[in-house]
Amino acid sequence: MPGLGTSFGRGAMTNHWIDIRNADVIMINGCNPAENHPVAWHWIRTAMEGGAKVINIDPRFTRTSSQADVYARIRPGTNIAFIGGLIRYIIENDLIQRRYVIEYTNAPMIVDARYGFSDGLFSGYDAATRSCATATWQYQKAADGSIKRDDTLNDPQSVYQIMKKHYSRYTPEMVEKVTGIPKAKLLEIWQLYAGTGKPDRAGTILYAMGQTQATIGTQNIRGLAIVQLLLGNIGIAGGGVNALRGEANVQGATDMALLWQDVPGYMSIPRQAAHPTFNDYVAKETPSTSYWVNKTNFFVSLLKAWWGPAATASNDFGYHWLPKAKTSYAVMDLFDAMHEGTVKGFTVVGENPAVGSPNSNKVREAMEKLDWLVVADQFLTETAEFWSAKRPLKDVSKRADPTKIGTEVFFLPVAGFNERAGSLTNSGRWLQWAEKAVDPQGDSRSDLWIVDRLYKAIKQAYAGSTAVKDQGLLRLNWPYGDGPDVTEVAKEINGYTVANGTPVAGFAALRSDGSTACGNWIYSGYFQGKEKNVAAARGAQDAAGLGAYSGWAFSWPANRRILYNRASADPAGEPWDPKRKVIWWDDKGGAQQTGSWVGNDVPDFPPAKRPGTFAKVGGTGLDAHAGTDPFIMKADGRGWLFVPSGLVDGPLPEHYEPFESPVANALNKVAFNPAAKIYSGPSDTRGTAKDFPTVATTFRLTEHYQGGSETRNRPWLVELQPEMFVELNPEFAKEKGIADGDTVKVESARGAVHARALLTGRVQPINANGARVDIVGLPWHWGFSGLSTGHSANALTPTIGDANTLIQEDKAFLVRISRLEGGR
């Protein structure tokens, strides 16, 4: 999550589920926890019972909305306009937590005089590459190399003044025009949330796919981060920017580099052009300041885990065996490559892209070009049966012809989550170990068993090869036994000393000389000793009453429950809020009683670093940070309101319209994100408001799960939600001649779906930029396989990518709707 990573240093939920109960105000923007995140909702209810206020911003009036103290209906795709207005409100009314902002953020830093923003474009923008060079976004430096700053925040080139100028355009009147939220409602919400910018108040922001699935998704999250930094809500109990993940192990999957651009632990994957040698990678990827100065320790330990004895200093620890990225391997790019015939084979484990990926007709057509496809799942998913005559084509009146599809498909039955042991890492970064409850049914096997057998078979096929390209495969370290033993895998992930196999106590013990091996440095510490699996710990003590439960499971990194918790104390080391103490400086603390950070959490800070410590100009690592710099993963130790580097579309969030929008951009001449990834194949048609005048958004249901293969095969859940539907406002439906329960056709530029009309006041038209905008909502769980079948909402969504993450834009696109004759 680069929106969080560039703001704070780590791309993860800053706090945790239970900590929500400590908040005074909870802003829910881009998620629906009452229906989709019941664990989160429990703690929200607990906070409400203690007097907390809940704000909900959503295009639909959901069950979360029904419980909120304040609800605002927002036009899909306009979150930055709303947040930009809140940022302006905080600054214009001097509601920032000033000491926090001056000491802990980059607000005082002086930016290059060449920096600018004009007509929707940031300085450095290159239309040819559709990205920004960041030279003009950098800090100014003094003669001694230190960063120039103005703690009065008055210098016109200070980050604070640049930000103030940038968001001056986001007046309540302008935000109402863009979002459709009435001015009075905007001011009510802004006043309520801005009131948390005090030491004795705490506000938390919760979000999910409603924020991220957009061409400005990364910048949506950046906007939330800016608000929290201005108000002093990062590092404290009851604060944070908290992503509500849609599955039990989404956080764990990203930690383990499920996304193509990383290796485990959020280190960049080597690129062929930039990192041809080990020395190139180390030199370019290891900064001189911040805790990332230790990256070589982590990276070499990873290579030792993968290649074991074969990885030595003399061969750069096997770096030449590690594949180097030549281009983007994001999901949408992979399907383009399939279309073009570049990718010939495809293995899918635990995912259903034929339903879950955007522009699903394009996805299904791409798989027709494959030589082979392997699907490992519990049920025959739409991906496994994409070749079936059950599959509707773009013209939904027609079906696929299996005799014309040459892809050879292999299906591997997989054990369910309760049929295997292992760890799950939840949204709050807690690794929790789950034992196997029952044996797998029939021939089902765990994912680990399948990967183990696959590797061993491939290795056998290449046995005896002397080709250079095969040596990385043949020399992989694979010490997991014939089971394989999931505990052995876990120990490798934790890390160990090579000489004796003893688990390391934490990532501080990792070394770059090959003496340690570690599969993921951020997980170091969850195995202590030969047998103690801390992820399985179930201590239920909560001495401080903050809900940290530090003896329950393991929270990365180093069992910290709240990230950046140095910021919970003032510059002198005293807690901002004595009622919600997280950590503080104790002059007598530490084993030598010479002073240490102590408290109710593991300090996210050097334990013995005194609050009054000065930063060393030209220093390396954490020596370059002062004792008042809480964000140890950032180069300057501060939370970034303004991002000098790391993003390709701008240092500050700026409103752009969705790829498909019914109105012009009221704030800029540039209509939509100029750095967004545009796909231009024959299946990537862009709709216009003339042909498709209605805005559509997608959402989840409580009764169904993700691509639906698990829940649409459960009779009791099918009975609760039996068929695909579309939510329509009654007045809009009347204009279209549609009655409740009619079967309607919903069309976009990419395809069509049939759905049952559900007339409801949950969706309403919005007045935006002087025009009435009608909105409809579609759940995205249906497909053509299973007990309950229906058309997939993603047949309508565009192939368009966020500039930084390449995530798709599913929450705002254009459609037209008509009643199907005889459709009841």
C-alpha cells in the first residue's frame, strides 16, 4: 500500500482491530464494516457505547450508514475532493495539532523553488511516459547538507504553505459541486472530525476497496494520511489509518510478496535494467538513512533462506539466480500478455479472476489463448470452467463453444482453511496460528503440499542439467521434509543462525555476511527457541486496558501493536494523553537504568535513544534522526504530508475524475489522473456519458464471499441471496419503466449483464457540477458456476490502473440500463 508506505514508512494498518474501541471519532470512508467486517464492527460498537461518534461517507446508504451518527452520500470517485476540503478546513481554521505537526511531520521542510502545480499537472510531468520526474519535489539543503526548514511554517516554500495553497481551491462550495454532499453536511462532518486534533482526543479512519479501487486509489489513501498527520492521530491509541482487509490473510499475502513488485518484507524485486548485479541492487535500494539502512542484512538473509549452502559471498549469495523483472507483471498486464500470446501457461491458486478481475470478458478471452491452465481450488470455479458452454460471452445471448477452445485445463482440489495448519496475518498485522480442525476430504491437498510436489517434480525433470539458467532451480534450499512440515516453513520465515539452525530472536540479529537466513525479516521473532511459536500464544491479559493484548499472537514488526508509537509521546517523551499512554521515556529505564523507552507496547523507536538527541548531519541510519523523529522507516524520520519521492502522479493528492465520468472536472482542465495506466486493446473500450449516462459502483454482500465459489455452493447462503441483482432508485426506475423484481439489462462499453431490479432508497441521484447523476449498485459475487449462477458485475468494469499500484477502478464507471421484455 504505497499510500501508507510513502506517508509513514510501512504499507500496513497502523493500529489494529481492538484499538478501534479507543477512538473518540471514527470516520468510515470506503468500507461497510457493519456488513463486511463483523470483527471491526464489534469494536466500533464498543467505542460507540463509550461515547464515540461515527461518520460514514458512502455512495450507498448501507447498514453501516444506518448506525452512523452522521452520514453523507458521496458521488463515486470523488473522495479526494472530500478529503481535500477537510484538509483545507483544518488548515484555514488553525485546527492542526501544531507541536505534533512541526516536530513529527515534514510540514516545516523547504521545497525546491522550481516546484509547481498548474492546470492539473505537477511539475516534472512527462506526457510521453505518463509519469512525473521528482527533481523539483525535493527539499532544499543548507551548506552543511542539512534540510532547510522553517518551524514557524510561514515560508512560502515550506511544505505547509505549499499544501495550504494547493487545497485553498477545495472550498465547501467547490467540494459540494464535485461530490454532491451538501455544504452544511460537509461542515458538520469536518467540524466533528477536526475536533480530534487535540492531545486528549483520538480519531481513526477506516477504509477498504471503496478507496483503493480507483485510478487515484493511492492518492485517496494519501489524503487520509495527511488528515491524520495534521491532527496528530498517528502513533496514538485510537488513531491511525486502518485498512479493513477482505480476507483473513490478505495482509499476510502482501507481506509475503504476493504482489509482483516485491520480494518478502516489502523489498523491491530486482529489475533487469536497474539491478543487473548484486552490487547494483544494494547500492540503489539501500538508503543511507532510516532503518532501511539495514536492508542488505534482510536481503542477504532472504537469499540464504532460498539457496542455503549454495549461496555464498563468493557468488553474491546466489543473486544471479534470482529472476529480474523486465516489465510489469501486474494482473491486468498478465492478461494483456495472454491476449498477445506471450504467456502460454497460467497457474491459479485460491483466486477466481474470471469473476474477480476487471473486464471479465477480456480475462476469459485471454485464457482461450493459453496452451494450459492449472486451477487449484475447493470448487470448480468460473476460472476452471471458463471453456464451458455455461459461460456467457460479451453478447450475453451467446455461450462459449468448448470445441473451439484449445486450452488444456488441470484442476487440483485444495483443502479448506480449516483442513490445514498454518498462520494467518490479519489486517492489524497479527500472526495467529491455526491448527488443522479436520482432515481434507477425498483427494484434496493443502496449497503447501501442492507447491511442494510441484517443485520436486520440476526439479526431477531438470535433474542433471548443466545449463546456467537451470541452476537457480536445482540449488534451491528445500528443507521441509516429505509432509511437507509447515512448522519448518514457519521457522525459515522467522529466520535462523546458519551455523546451528537456532531461530533468531528478531530482525536486529540478521546479518549481510551469510551467517543468517530469513524468509521474511518483518516476521522475525515469532519463533523463539526451537519450539516456541509465538503466533500460537494465547495470553489474554490487557494490563493497560488499551486492548493491546501483547501476549496474544505476534504482531509484526517485533510484536508492536501500534506503529510509529514514539509519536504518542510529546517531544520531551511524555504521553500526549495520560489516559491513553502507549510508550514514554523513563530516565531510569533499561537494564542499565540509564534511560529507555518503556510502556504498554514495544517501542517503534531505538529503545535507548533519548528525546533530546540531535540528528547527526551526514549521519547514517538512525543516527541521521533526532530523538523526536518517530517515523524510523522514512529518510528524514518524519511523516510525509508532501511526498518528495516514491509516487509517479504527484506529491499531494489531487482530485481527478474517474476514467469514465458523467461530468467534467470542476477543479482542473485535466479530466482524469494523467499518470493512470491506460490499456488500449480491442477489448478496452471506454464509455462516454452520451451512450452510458448512469454511474455504477460495485459492492459486497454479507452472505457471499469474494468471487462467490465458496458461498454460492452453500445452499443456506444461496437461499439468503439467491440471484444477481442491481440496486436502483425507485424514481429513476420509474423513468426507465422498470418495476421491482423486473429483469434488466445493464450495459457498459465492455459488456452487459442481466440482473434482477431491486428498487431501494439506498441509492439516490446526486447533483454534481450542476447535473443530476443517477447511481446504481451491483454486487460482484456472481458467475456461471455453482448452485447459484448469474452474470458477473466485472463484465462491466474497465481495464484501467491506478498510477502507482495498477489496481483497477471498480467503484465508479458508466452504464446504461433497460428493462428486458418479459423479464419477471
